[in-house]
Amino acid sequence: MKFTKIFLLVFLFSMFSCANTESKKTNTNTSEADIETTTFDFAVWITADAKRKNDDYTQEFIKYKSAGIDEVLINTNTDPALLKRLVPIASKNGLKVHAWIMAMNRPGDSIALKHPEWYAVSKEGKSCYDTRPYVGYYQWLCPTKEASRNHVLSLVEGLAKVDGIESVHLDYIRFCDIFLPIGLLPKYNLVQDTELPEYDFCYCDACVSAFEKIHHKNPKESHNTAIDMEWKNFRLNAIKAVVDDAYEIVHKYNKNLTAAVFPYPEMADHMVRQRWDKWNIDEVYPMIYHGFYNEEVDWVGYATKQGIADLEGKKTKINTGVYLPAFKTESELIKAIQLAKDNGAKGITFFDGPALTEAQLKAIKEMKANLK
């Protein structure tokens, strides 16, 4: 009997110990999950100037880091040498670096300008080489032609080779705007109730020929290209193919691929032939510039949530991008940050770094502390 009681006590103690261990494991896992969900990155887009001194950049990077900024997305005009120079300065000051590249829109590209045949052609038959839609810096390359797409991919590879960067960050990875954001139309004295031929791209011989080979019809002869889904999907897939190839290239160098994109996939599809939820890509930075669309600050949350929903089941992460001049007060900026986080973004990115006021930097610093 005494032996039985001792055995029973030992058994109960071991069961309690196991249960207590499992409880600790559960609590540990929960804690780790909580820590993960509270991680929220702050970043800025900036454009570099090779003429600026290293000390100037040191001061700029210190300013960002002291305000709670974690990352800088740097446009070096696709110059690997300038990128190599800036990465150690940013890293020393606690900032991660992404190599920001203007992809299909290549203003002032000295190599591309030697090849007029590389440029996208409008439905009117005019080339971006010498007829620029909207603005002078719109010089779009064709994503279908092997030479032009390989040129873009070679530039991506040049940046991917730079040690210490987090990602190659694609911008203008799309076609020219078939529709401008509604808030920008008055600036150009435009009404865009339909797809206008001078802003509809690309109708070059390579695109038309490749489309005919698949679908046995010529888009130039379409009754209404606006509702020709095969022609639209052809162009969506042309951009996707460039992105997917870029993904393979940058991963070869153990870097990530990221991109600045339009607010959410359906809007991007409609406005610029860009369907980013279909891409092979690590992270996207939707430019949810509410002021461009005559929307209020809460639209930042709406568009972020829509992008998260469209990416369901994929590993791609979202960093909400916001446009600083659109915020009337620091409280609006704080609201946008909270909306981005509450709706599933892993971070928020400000356009652009130099535009941040002292008051905004202070607000970001306080917000960052509150989110820890």
C-alpha cells in the first residue's frame, strides 16, 4: 500500500511537471509571436548625389536613425559605385539600405538613348524616345523586346552585386500611366474618362508580333482595346516576366527583390498595367498617396488592407508608402502610421526623407517608441 501511494505521488508530480513545461512552451511561443507582430519598420526614399560629401550623408543618416527610421531606399541613378560608397555610411549609423532603381522608365539613360528601337510606342504610333507622355522624364522602354529588357536586368544585376544591401528596389516597374491619379489631372489640364491613345502603350512591332503569335489577332485592329482582356493581360504578363527574371537574378546574389507599386493590385492593373500580387517578389511598397486621389487619411488603411487581402497565401510582405506633403498635421501622419500597422503592413515608408520636418521626425520617434 505504501509503495502504491509513493508511485501515485511520483506519477502525479511528473504529470504536473510535464503540464507546467508545456505551459511554459506555450507561453514562450506566444511571447515570440507577440514580439514578431510588434516589429514595424520605418523607412525613407531618398535620392543620392555623388557630389555630396560623406559627412553630409553621415549627418542625414544620423537624423533618420535618431528619429526611429530603420531603412533607406536610395536612388543612385543606377550607379553601383555611389551605392558602394553610401552603404557603409548608412550601415555604420544603423540603417539598412535598399538599392532603388527606375526600371522601365529610364530618363536620361545614356545607353538606352543610343537605341531608339528600345522605347515603348503609343497607340498613336509615337515612341517615348522622342515623344514623352505627360512629362519630359517619361522615357519608357519596351518590356517585350529582348534587348531593352536585358538592359534593365543588367542594371538590376549591377546593383545586386553590391555588398551590404537588403534588396534591389524596383520603381516604375510598369507601363506608362493610362490613367493619372484623379488629383493630378488638373495639373495637366486633362480629362481621362476613357483610355486615350497617346497614353496607351506598348504597340511596337515586337509587342504586336508576340501578341499575334499567342492570340492570332492584331491589337491595333481591336474594336475596343480597353475591354480586350487578352491584350491587357499580355502587357501585365510582360511586366511580370521582367520582375520574375529580376527575382532570380537578385536571389543569386542572396539579396531580396522589392518594388514601389501602385496602391493596390486592381487599381494598379487599371491605371498602369501592373498586377503586383502575381509577381515573384519578396516585398512591395504600395505608394498609397491619398492626396493624389483626393482621398482622406483613412484611405491609407483601406488600400493597405486591400493589398494584404490580395496577397493572401503568398509570402510577399507589404510596406505602406505615404507622401509627406499630403499630411496637414503631425496627428494625420501618426494616424496613417497606425492605420498601416493595424491593417497588416510590416512597415511604413515616407516619400521622401529630406522632406521630413522636425515636427514630423519627432512624431515618428514617439510613434516608434509606442509601437515597441
